[in-house]
Amino acid sequence: MKKHTIKKYLDALYDAQILVRTNISDNSIFIDNLTFNSKEVVSGTLFICKGSTFKRDYLSEAINLGAKFYISEFDYKLNIPHIIVKDIRKAMSIVANIFFENPSKDLKMVGITGTKGKSTTLYFLKSILDTYFKSLKKPLSGYTSSVDYYDGIETKESKNTTPESVELQKILRTAVDSGTRYFEMEVSSQALKYDRVSGLNYDYGIFMNISEDHISPIEHKDFDDYFNSKLKLFDISQNAIININSDYIDEILRRAKKCDKIITFGMSKEADIYAYNIEKTEANGIKFRIKTKEIDEDFEIGMPGIFNVENALAAIATALEFDIPAEYIRKGLIIARCPGRMELYSSDDGQIISIVDYAHNKLSFARIFDSVKMDYPDRRIVVIFGSAGGKAIGRRKDLGIVAGEMADKIYLTSDDPAEEDPREIANDIYRYASKYDKPIEIIIERKDAIIKALDDHKVKSIYLILGKGDERQSKIGKSYVDYPSDVEIVKEYIKFYNENHQ
């Protein structure tokens, strides 16, 4: 990877009109490393002072480890050359793009946004692409998701839906250098609002849907801010793929007009690609026909949930745009799995049926309840969930109301409480859920809550374990702590149940 002098970075910041001042006297010095983590600093580093919780001590540590310059919105009055900018997040995306040499230009990029369905759509699309690439003996596609990411070499668990710009550009550079040529991304409203994806250009921007979420003092001040942040995807997408059944569709289509092409998908005939004759399969998948101007054919997904047909349609529309043959689209859809999304586990005798899903907002909750009521009309619905601390405070009301209206029994538990008291979060949800006169238990220890719920299997039930999916860490305080995933807990319980009920 080519190294650049500090002058190139300064010129780019100046051109973007965010450079305030600098005291760098020698513009010919090369930058050897770029990071905002003081633990990753080596000699020759351009260190980024990022975040509202940034401390002067981090910069002192970076200097001691060999940082050559720092870039910040503030002058820390330390004995080191510095760059002062108006907007550190925008500056970070600019310098990251330079340091990693704009790797996205060498990739076919797909960005997926929406309140619900981003992850599943991504995994459907990745499975289709990779099925085709394997047949050609080509490298698999790379991706970043809220679950994990693959940079062309290794898969790692994600901390954010969309990584910070420095981390993201590094992943993209690794993907390019490994031979990868296609890359799929979940693009969060925060990533669009705070310039994490600035400088990228998506070949296709997919807009799944929109519903109120992520409204809090540290995320979006109101729905307009959230929605308009999502719509920024079209500013950096060459083409748009849009769910015609989304709320606010007129505004979405209006904002997408700047794209070269708009392809719509959905459940209505007005869409360019739509699904009909939708049926559940004996293997707990979904089969359906899709119709476009060119084709009218059968497809099938191996995951439960009628709502997943929309996610599959978005992936199919994108694959067709990439000229992937229909046979590989079919194969990819059948084998596609999204970790922690609509994962169904049942006991050998069929007494226990449980679904683990990452559903954690109003729209995803409503959809999974609707789907389960349709698929399992003879079973009571037991739900186990919590809500994250320090963000999206409105979810607590929404989740409490949806669960109160649609569940038969509710267990409230912990879900990434961060710096809040998990019992207080559970009490917030309880205030809304309790209005519906359903039995509710609060068990803060998540594993205990899941086991207690599953132990109550004498009545024919389906158990919805929502919010964490296959995540193997929990955010407690400011740190992530290892914790068994919901998938692990359920598998272990069902194994024990099968061994003792033969």
C-alpha cells in the first residue's frame, strides 16, 4: 500500500473546507499508520482524537508510543504538530480514504439500509453471490453486518452495524488485497449521519423500510432526523433498489431520483419485481413466485417468516442486476442463513418450539409476532426480551406495547444495559406491557430468564427469544463482557430436554 505525505492529507482537508489551522512546518513527512485507538499507535502515526468521551490522557499515551501528528477539533497544547478541523468525523473519513487508497473503487459495492431486514437481506445476497463465485472458483464476497464481518481473509464479530470509517476502510482494503471484488454492507443511520461511509460509492443502495427507531439524545433527536439520515444513502449510490411497500414511499422515491436507475420490489404488482403465491414449506421455509418483465418463476427460502420474502426479493433484485443466473439465486436462497435471525429450534417430541431472533424494535417485533401467529395458531406465544441501555429509549414503550398486545406470557430480562440499571430498563418496559393484563415476570439474568421460560413447556407454546440473536457478548458499563448467546442457551436446553424425554 502506497504511503502519502502529510501534505496530501492537509490538502484534502482544505479542499473539504474543514481545515481550521495547523502548525505542521514540514509537509514532506510520510504517514506510516492511522488510528483513533491509542493502543494501536506506532512510530509515524497520524492519531485521530475522536469522540465526545475522548480524554487528553489518550493523546499523551499516543505521543509516548510514537504518534507523529494528531488531528482534532481542539488544540490540546501539547508538544506535537497538530491539525485542527471543524468536524472530526468528516475529517476522519477523508484521511481514512486517503490512507487506505480508496479501496471501494475496486469493489462492486452494495449498501443496505432500513429499520428492519438489513442483516437478513445481506446474508441472502451474500449466499447467492458466493454460490455463484464458488462455481467459478472466484473469491467469496466481503461484508460488514451488525452480526459480524468478513474482510476476504477472516470473519470477526461486529461491535457496530457499520464500522467507524478508519476500521471500515481497513476492512475494504484487506478485501481488495485478498482478491475480493464484491462487498455488501449494512449501512446504519448513524453511519450516514456521522460520515462513516463518506467517500464510498455504492453501485446499488437498497432501502428496505422505515419506522421510528433510534430516537434518543445520543442518536437522533426525532424521526425526521432518523429518516433523513437513512435517505442519505441515495447521495452515495449510483442505483437504487427500493421496497415499494415501505411507509413514506413517495418521499423515498423522490430522494432516489438522483440515482441513475430505480428498481422497486415488494408484494404488490406495481413493483418491478414482486412476489405472489406465498406458502410455508414442510421444512419451515417459504416458497413463492416472483414476477418481473423478464421472468415468472418459483423460488424458495430455507428460513421461516413470511416477512423474509421481502428481504429475499431485495437480494434477488440485486443479484439479477449483477447478472447472476437464476439457478444460483435459487441455490443461494435455499442455503442462506443469518446468524441469530429466525433460527428455529425444537425438541424431538415437538413439545418445545423456540425461535431466536435479533428483533429489537417496533417494526421487527410486530412482524415476528404476526408471522408466528400465522404459522403457529394453536400455540400460546411466550416472549423473552429486554432493551438496550443508553439509546433508543422509545423502544421500551414500543416493545412493551407490542408484547402486551400479542404475547400470551412475557419475561423481561437484560439486553446490553451498558451504563443503565437493567432492572430499571425492565421496569420501563413493564409499565407499558402491564396494561394488557398478561402474565409478566422480570428475571434480569438472561440465561435464567430463558431457562425459566422453556421450563414452562407443559402448555403447548412457541418461545420467542428476542434481541440478542447469536451475539456472544453483552455490553455492561462501558465494556463488552463474554456471555453465552441465546442460540447456545437454547441448544443446550433442548439437548438436555431430549435426553430426558425419550
